[in-house]
Amino acid sequence: MSETVEARVVATFGRHMTVRDAAGRRLRARPFGRSVTVVCGDEVRCRADPRHDELHVVEILPRHGALYRTNARGHAEPVVANLSHLLVVLAPVPVPDLFVVDRYLAAAASANIAATLVVNKEELGVDAALAAGLAAYAAAGYTTLRCSAQSGAGSEALLEALPPGAVAALVGQSGVGKSSLIARLLPGEQIAIGELVREEEGRHTTTAARLFDLPGERALIDSPGVRDFAPALESLEPRSLGFVEVERLASECRFLDCRHMREPGCAVRAAAEAGALHARRYESYRRLRRLGEDLSAARGPGRKR
């Protein structure tokens, strides 16, 4: 069988995956060749393998709304694709790493993906440090939803935050309860769920990315939890790195190519010094900018990204 079939990737586990074709059939597949990197949410073109009961992915159709990270070699690799929304989940426990949250938000803004913060485990309470962090996000213009996968509180609001036809991904640290939220939204699904994490560090439960169908032709991708997240620097908006406050202030800088680090007449740095730009958010921007400088230096002159 030489003809190709177009399908959507609905689950990935290593280099194996499940795709769903136009007729709704779920079929096993794997990439054809080591150079093909396929992620959950991809639209792909496949060809049947006559020797095995599976398909070969021979082409990835053009992506939009893709989330990219930097791998161990400093190169960009996709995480999920064809998103309209990103739901960044955090919780009182494990202790939130807001620098990781910032990086997810920066990647989303740079890819024109609408981002919303989701605070799970609200029954544990929100301490002063987390409340201050959430206030900084609100000042930047981000919406925060509070919910509890344990009690079901806020689950309806979470669904309503996704318009009909939306494709969203849940991302965040390990142990924040992403899979538990999906289990609350889709009680009929068989989902591996870890215990409610009450230690300082989360534990990995999800080892594969999987797409779930929601009412209203919406879809939700559950992705593995992380300890850290480094967005692919080349995928970020070059002037602001995806920090929405920096983008709003950048037009007031003296130089069009201002990097908002040490340049004179920088409106971003002035706003941070005056307290108009949240100090931790500005430090988060600076860390990401320095990461880019370190990667460029490691590659050496004339080396491609």
C-alpha cells in the first residue's frame, strides 16, 4: 500500500505513537527515519508498513502554535504542536518555581498561544509568596483560575476558559495534578494518577503525552511534568523574549535594538528600578537573556543556532 493517509497524533511514548485518521480510527505509528521528530498534536502524513501492523510517519504537516524547548545539546525541539491555548498549572505543593512558569508564558506569547494560569489544590491554601506572584501575573495581564482536582471546585470554569474548537495543553511542574484535573474533567477516561503530592518535590506520573477530547470539539493534551523548562531561544520574540510587560515598554527605549540589560535609555530597566515592572519578572527576563548569551558563546562565532 503506497498511498498516504493524513492523521492527527493523539499520543506519544518515546518514538512510538498513536494517530487518529479522518474516520476516527486509532492506529499505531512511528516516524520513518531518525530525523523525523513527531509530537502530540501534530498533523502528519503516514504510509502503511506492509511488514508490520503500523504506519510510518513520512511527513509532518505545517505546525502552528507549537511549544519548543532547548534540549541538552542546546538545540530546539518541539514539545507539543498546533495549540491555541496553554494552561500552566501550579499548586501550593510542590513549592511553585515561578521562573519555570515565566518561561512557559514567554514561549506561549512568542508562539501566539493564549496562556492561562491554573492554581490546583486550592484546598491547601495560597501563602503570601504565591499570592504575591499571582498578583504580578495579574498586573501583566494574565488570568488565573483556581480549582481543586480533589473536590471538583473550579472544573466548570476551567472548561469554560476554552472556547469551542480550542486545543490546549496542560504543562507545569511534576506533582501539580495535571492528570488529576483531566480525570476530574473526564471521569470515564482511564488515566494514570499519582497520589496527592505533599512533599517538597513532585514526582513524575505522566511519561507520555496524550490528547483527550472534550465537549464542544475541544481537546486537551496532558504532558509530562518537569523539574525545569528552557524554551528554545530562537523561537522566542527577539526583542522581549515573550515577556508581555517588556514588550509594552520596549517601544519607549532609546535604541530599537535594546536588549534591556545594560543599555542607556532603557525604559524596561527604568521601570524595574522604579517598581513599575515587577522585580522578579525582570530578573526572570534577565536570566533568560543571559542563557541565550551563554548558548551563543558556547556555539562560538559563525556557528548556527
